[in-house]
Amino acid sequence: MMKFYLSLLLIWSIVGCSPARRISLELRTKPVYTDHFTGVALYDPVQQRALIQHNADKPFTPASNTKLFSFYAGLLSLRDSLPVLRYSVRHDSLIFWGTGNPLLLHPDLADTTALAFLRNRPERLFFSPTNYDGPRFGPGWAWDDYNDDYSPELAPLPIYGNVVRFRNGKISPRRLADSVHLVSGEKAPVGIRRAEFSNQFTQSAGEKPARQDVPFRWSAELAAHLLADTLHRPVGIVKAPISANARLLRGSSTDSLYKRMLYVSDNQFAEQVLFMVSAERNVGSLAPVSELHQMVDSVFRFPVAHEGQLPARWVDGSGLSRYNLFTPNVLIDLLGRIYATVPQQRLFALLPAAGQSGTLRSLSMPGKPYVFAKSGSMTGVYNLSGYVLVRSGKVLYFSIMHNNFTQTVSEMRRRTGELLKEIHEKF
């Protein structure tokens, strides 16, 4: 009998309270939220009031929610057109330096500005890689992801997206076609495998032509050779420091890069945004990590969660690293800064719409889109942070974070969608 009355009391408390209180109670009691680590923050910017706070000041691994920070860094520092190259003419030679722009001969979003410029120059061409001497991977990246398409190397002059594309028996760039070897028997790989420290690729002799992108080992020499192949003219290498009067060449629109970065969660674009931010601010060198630290120190003055502890750690541009840690409230703060910087129509066009586009296409939300957000997932991690249009006509900021689960990511995506439907309908 006591259990019966307790059940009635629980039902009454859920039915009789406000939507925010009811959802907060469900977050504390329902197994779909308590069988792993869940954090939820919902904020009304008009009333300047937090509506839901559930583990909202606890740090979570953000995965690709990190790209929202790179997006904001770009909004603050990049102009409407992206920096492409810095160059200087010395006698009969044109020396150029990369800005980290990832669109040169990119297989999905190519910018031909650099090619048109270099092709028509009368001087001899020389590439200098001296303005970047940092690592090829970000801190905390998994070393054995080097063969996966989401882990291309960092570089001052990316080319072809820093990947070899295999499609229906065709290989691009063609220069690396002779580096693919067919292997039979027990040593035959599944798919295409690259040697960790060289551009040697193996493929099973018995498999059908693969459809795969595999990162290549970037080097200044390879970049110069690939560029020369396209320009049909020599491109040399010179170790020349960038001159103070080097000129800056600009190319395609910034929004075209942002849209792809956010729609398909492109890791390389997110990382190289920090390179280009550095190129805008510094002539002499590319220092993406310094730009990241400067953003944390000067822009994101987060309140201290506990004495001596900050509620955020930002270490890379893409979210590949598990060293990143953000609280839901940190993301709410960031969403507010972004919303104040970008007009709503433009912002919602750049972000995936739930049930409609990008990484949120499979999130079941029929009808007119009402969630515009960035997802982030890896093993045991699924997060979604962005903006939800509710029936009252308001735009609310939300961050829903799931960590340390053993279910599939698709299951967590489904649970997140159900929660957002409830928020959309009840607020």
C-alpha cells in the first residue's frame, strides 16, 4: 500500500508541476537519463534565466561540440573571405607561404584562387614551409586513427584535403597511385591501409575497388610536387622566413567553410580555422595553439566551478581529443556569444537543422525545423548543443550532453531527440 501511495505522489508531482520542474525530475529519476552521465542546460535569453540545470556545471567530454568554439574564433578574427597565401617577390622569384587554408584542391570544396594566381605569375615559384613547425596531430588524438578519413594531418599548406581519395578504381591525387600495393592471403588488409610513417598503401587483391579517403603523410616536398603537377610548372622549396611586407591573397567566402565544417563535422576545417585566425593576426608564423589559448584567456572568462578548477579545458579545434572538457553551462555561454554575433537567419543557415540536414538529418523531427545545433559523438559520447524554437515563439539555448554510456550513439541520439521534442512542445 505504501508503494502505491508513493507512486501516486510521484505521478502527481510530475503532472502538477511546470515543464521545467517535470523534466528536471525526469532527468534525476528516469533510467534513460540515469544509466549514464547526463548533463542538461536550458536557457531563456529573453528572461536571462536558466530553465533547466542538471549537472550543468559538471565537465563532459564534448567531442565535436568543440567545433562551436572554433566557429566562434573564426567569427571574431576571420574576414568575409579566407586568407589563402602570403607571398613576396624577390628578384625573379615568387616565394609563398601557407596560411593553413584547407581548400587548395580540396576534393569536396575546392577554392581555385591560389591556382589561378600562381599559374599566371611570370616569376619562378617557391614554397616556404618555415612559418609552421608544430605537430602533425593535435594533443590527445588517438595515434592509431592516422588511417581514418577524420584524422588528416595539420599543415601550413593543406592540399587535396591531405587525403588520398579512392573511388571506383580511381585514385586522387594521381601522383600517389603508384604507391598502392595489392596484397593477397592472410596479410591482406580490410579496406586500404597506409604505412604509419610513409605514403605506402596496401589493398587486398581480392576486394572490389574501394570507396575510401585515407590521410597521407604531409610534407613540404609532397605539397610542392602536387601543386606543380596541377600548375604544369615547377614549384621549388626554399627555407625562407616570411618577410614583414609579404602580401596576403584572399579567396572564397568564410561562410562556405563554416557551413561544411558544421554540417558534416569536418575535423580538418575546424583545426585549420585556428591556423587561418593566426594568419590574420600574425605575419611571421602560424601558431594555432597560441590562438586557442588566447581565446580561452581573453574571451571565455568562465566562472570558477570549484576553487582552483576551471569548468572548461580546450585543447584542439575539432574535438578529436578527449582532453577537451566543457560543462553544459560553458556551452550555453558560448551559444549566447555566437547568437549575439551572427544574425539568426545566417546562423540557422550555417547550422544543421534536425531532421533536415547535415549530421542531424537522421534525428527524427518531422515538420518545419525547430532545432539548429551542433552534435558531437565518439565512443561513449553523444552531445547536442544549439538553439530550439519552442511553441511560445521563443528561441532557447540548450546543451544536452551524454558521456560514459555503453549503448549505441544512435540510441542516445534518439533519446536526445525525444527530450527536445518535449521542450519544443511544452515551453
